[in-house]
Amino acid sequence: MYIDSHCHLSFPELASRIPDIRREMAAADVHRAVCICTTLEEFPQVHALATDHDNFWCTAGVHPDNEGVQEPTLDDLLQRAALPRVVAIGETGLDYYRLNGRSVAEMAWQRERFRVHIRAACATGLPLVVHTRSASDDTLAVLRDEGQGAVRGVFHCFTETMEVAMAALEMGFHISFSGILTFRNAETLREVARAVPLERCLIETDSPYLAPAPHRGKTNQPAWVAHVAAKLAALKNLPLETVAQATTANAEALFGLPAITRGT
Ligand SMILES: [Zn+2]
Ligand SMILES: [Zn+2]
């Protein structure tokens, strides 16, 4: 059985299809999913997914790409983190991919937002779901500075270099692989996946984005995390069952989910 450690079931492409999505999950042996929050405005809907379904959990946070939304204070995050079934802070981090003509210096607001999330993770002891794109040096620097070694979590939808992966592992973070692992041009990422110890690997879909082969170009869904697991198993030359059990156990431990797979 599998856990999709990162999906956006509140997004319009998926929100209206939850019963179908759950059926497909069950058929593909994907037993659980973590529903990721990207704005405070969206949080009630994400949280409802987790309270309405006993195999969904959720996070609280504001994505670095989201502008013109409510800026989270530490207290905003702590209040939501205290609610039942909230298992992580995020997704948060830094994204300099779309600067829209701005300099990195002008993205100080994003770094401050990231720091607020790190403070919330430290205060609650919850893991941090980190998004980083075209900003890995600053992401690591802010994590080190604000986290002071006390924060743990996951670099989600990993697409960075081996060097960044090793730095994240060194800080005690997990690395989560998405359907990008199956993309033809992702050889560098596949090398990273071979190198990350299995006990630090998670798998995710990042639905509705990044559908893995053989579904590329379609609307992604949690059921397809099984394709990510299969690719990871092939890369590591391990039985699929070994990767399924390990990534499930890793997600259970990181997010504090009830363990249902031990000894099976
Ligand atoms: Zn992300
Ligand atoms: Zn995401």
C-alpha cells in the first residue's frame, strides 16, 4: 500500500471528483493522502477533506508563489496547526522562478513568509513541507538560520541537484519524489533518487500537476503515486513491495500518522 504525501485535492480540477478519486485510490492500493494547503483562504476546504475522510490528513501554510492573498502571521499558522488532522506546516519555501522582473533582493517578503512558517514548525514540532524552485541556496540558508537544526520535514517534488539533496539530508530532511522521476529528460533527478537512502524517501503526486508516465499531460491524481513508487523501485533495483512499505513507513513517521503497515 502507498501514501501520496503531497496532493492538492482542493484545487478545482479535483475538488468536484473526490468520490471518483477515492475509488481510484482504493483500486490502486493508495490508502492514504496528505492534502496540502497553499493559502489561508483555502485552508477550511483542505481541512474539511481531512476531517471528512479518515484516510486524508492536511497541512497549514501559504505557498511562496501566492501573492495578493492573506499573509500568514505566526499566530494564524499556530491556530490552524492546533486543529485535529493537521500534520505539517506548509507548503512553504522560496520560488524565484517567476520573478516577473523583480530582483532576488525584492523577494524579501517571500523569505520573511518562509521564516514565519519555520517558526511555526519549531513551535509546534510539526514537520515542514518545503517547496524550492530556482532558490535552493537561499532555501537552505534560511532553513539553517531560522531552523537552527530544530526543524525537520521534507523537500517536496524534488528537482534540485545532488548537492542540494545531500545538504537537505544532512539537515535531517526527507526528499519526496514525484512523477517527474518518470519524465524522459529527468536523468539528473534519477541519479539523485538512486543516491537518497530509502529510509529518507517519500513519494507524492503533487496532483493535479505532473502526472507520471504513462499518464503524462492528464490531470494527475493520488492513485498514480503507484507509478512513482514503481519508478523508484526500478532505479534502486529493489522489489516494489520494499519501496511501498518503506515510503509508507517514512510518511507515517514524519507526519505522525497511525502506523498500519508494520509487520505486514
Ligand atoms: Zn510545491
Ligand atoms: Zn504542492
